[in-house]
Amino acid sequence: MDAILKRRSVRDYDLSRKIEYETLLGLCKAAEAAPTARNQRSREYIIIEDEKVIEELSKVSKGSMILSKCNTVIAVIGRNKEELTTPHMQEQDLACAVENILIEATDLGIGSCYIGIYPLEDRVSVCNEILGVTGGAYTFALVALGYPKDTEVFFDKNKFSDDLVHHNRY
């Protein structure tokens, strides 16, 4: 629960520090441990460390501009819907995978920021072109990653309020 409560969107990274590739694979493994509808395995991942590719992605939208301040990105890719058993649930599957990346990164002391791409078709098509995503697959989200410049970035900010919870009925 600690990593969940301390998770924050980090937008300023120490570019002198790189995340080890094995750690990045571990983040993808954590993502893939997230639930999927009917175990449909609807996701894939692209680990991006190439500065030129990251710079191109930083120009996709106003929200993606923060990528120019990180040195690692994981793109969460939705597989071709025609190959899935429950295609209408794919976006939930993908969002769960992103959340697992964010929580595991926090637990490892790595900063992260979720950049939504889907369902905005202009963003999806530009990301697909940059990343070479084809065959009906699509870019769902980008996750900026890196070691935070501010070492105090992770803290428990109580966002919870009892009035958010209802019992038995709304």
C-alpha cells in the first residue's frame, strides 16, 4: 500500500542516471501481471532509450513535452483488437498495465508520469508512426521514467475522503 499512496507524477528527472535494462524489463513484467479480460493478453511494450525517438515523442502533444526531460519511456501498446476474445475491454486491460508500471516504479524509487495517447486519434497515429507500430496495434500510453531530481518527490498525500464512499447504494 505504501507505493500506491506515495505514487506521484514526476516531471523532472536526473538525466545523468540511467535505469538498468533489467529493471525496465521488470517494469514490463509488473505491467503484464495486471488483470486482463478473459486473459486475452491484449498488450505489448516498447522500451525506449533512444534520445532521438524520445525527442520526437515529446512533440506529440502538450502533455508529452515532459518527455524531453527524461531519458527512458515505456510505450504501452494495444494489440490488434481483431485478435482478442473481449476487444471492448482492452482499454481497461491497458490502463491496469500502466498503473502497475507506475506503482512498481515508485516502489523502486523511480519517477514516472503517465501520458495518455489513446483515444485521441491524432496522437495515436503520430506515435504509431514514430514507433513503427503496425498491423492494427496502437499506442495506448507513454510512461516517462527516470530517477527524480527531487529526492523528496514521493510522499503520502491523503487524497481519500470518507464522503467518496457509499454503502450498498449511491
